[in-house]
Amino acid sequence: MFNFNGKLINEEDKILDAKNRGLQFGDGVYEELRVVSGEVIFLEEHYLRLMSSMRILRMEIPMNFTMEFMEEEMLKTISNEDLKQTKHIKFTVFRKNENDNALANNSISYIVTTSILPNHFYVLEENEYEVELYKDFYKNASMLSNLDTTNKILNVVGRIYAQENDYHDCLVLNEQKQVIESLNGNIFLIQKNIIKTPPLTDGCLNGILRKKLIEIISKLEDYELQELSISPFELQKADELFVINAIDGIISITKYRKKLYSNYVAKNLIGKLNAAARMSVSKAV
């Protein structure tokens, strides 16, 4: 089942036509969230980011589109499923296509889709995770690059490149040739006691877990957080690299070219990240 404008529909049912703006223009934004035992993790942060993204794209936000409404629509979608299962929910908003004029209508529709996740909270996997720079295309250092939009063509072709070359992920560059993220999420670089992540002004995604981890690291006495540009030349000097996103949590990078990395800091942070996730649920209750 999925949720289209508040109505539960079977997966095989068709609801999108050839004029759909998400299809034709990439005119949509989305949030990916975790739901554990019927509780939405970091709900407020995801809701505020979605509202900000919609305002930036000049979408018309309905008066009833409150945080409580968003939560109700997500929980409605999984109401007939096993609530003990951890869910990955994708809440996508796109402009309606009532006519052919691309600028005529700012009202929105939404789709809520779900899938099952194997773990209740974030688990740091000990698997091999090799990356390489992706240099076929670059992201622009602009506010639009900070948004999770439905235009992910760079990520799609980047993942194909990674698969063709036996990499698990690729690192994305902006037009200034600075490393801004991976295809799979925000990136953090550790060298000695410095933990570094690119600033939003470099064009990286404004990820919810990026924000949460910055808050966590800022309170640690043993490490200094820096939001500064990352040059590709810094990668092989780093002690550790990891990627972070709202669904997988922290993913340790094990290899870049001939450089092998540890995961000591990632192991230290994963527990703190899970504690913040649990705290977000208890505050909501």
C-alpha cells in the first residue's frame, strides 16, 4: 500500500499520468524517515526541512499541512502493517499538473511510500566500502543543491559508474572541484582530533543527520568540528572517512584508492546518534 493525497492505494494501481510534474520537470521534494515501533525519528526536523524546501521552491503549502498532519499521513500508510517492523518512509511532494502552463499552478500533491528496514536503530556495519571520485558531472554550489529534490540524475548515473567499476559509492564534487558529499549521503573527514564536513555553501545536501551529528560533535571535548571545504588531496591524508544519511546512519568508508581507513570515531558516534534518535521520540511523547 501507498498513500496518495490521503487515500491508501494498492501498489499495482496507477495514479500518475504523462503530465506529472515530478516526471516531466523533476518538480518535487522529499523526506526519507525512519519509523520505529510506530514512532517517527526526528519528525520535527524532517517536517521543518520539508516546509523550508517547499517554500524555497515556491510551492503552495496547504493550511492543514502541519507536523501532526504529516505524521498522521505516514502512520496511516503503515496502519495495516506490523508496527513492530522498522519502516523506511519516503514522503514526496510535487506540484499538481492541472494544465500545461509550467508556471500556472503551485498547489501540491503528495505520495507516501514505505519499505522495511532490518534494524530498529542505526548499526555500523563492518563491511568493505570502497569509494572513488565521480568526475563526469559536478553539483553546483547553490541553495538548490542543499535540497532533496526528485531530480537525482547525477546520483543515478554516478551509481551506474560505481557499479561498472566495482565501487560501493562515489564522492561528489562541486564546480570548484571540492568534495561535498557521496552519492549516498553527507561526508565527514577525520584527521587526528579534527572532524571536518563541507559547509552548505559548497552545495552539499542539508541532511537531517548531518545537522544532528554536528550538534553531537560540537559537544565533544576531544574533537574539534570544522565546517570547511574538503579538497580531494585531503582524502588520502585522513585517518577516517564516513558517510551519513537518515536511513543507514553512519557508513564507514574503508578504502579510497590505496588508502585504508579506520572506523574508531564512527564507532564512538553511532551510539550517541542512536541516543539522539531515541531522545527525539521521547520528546514527542
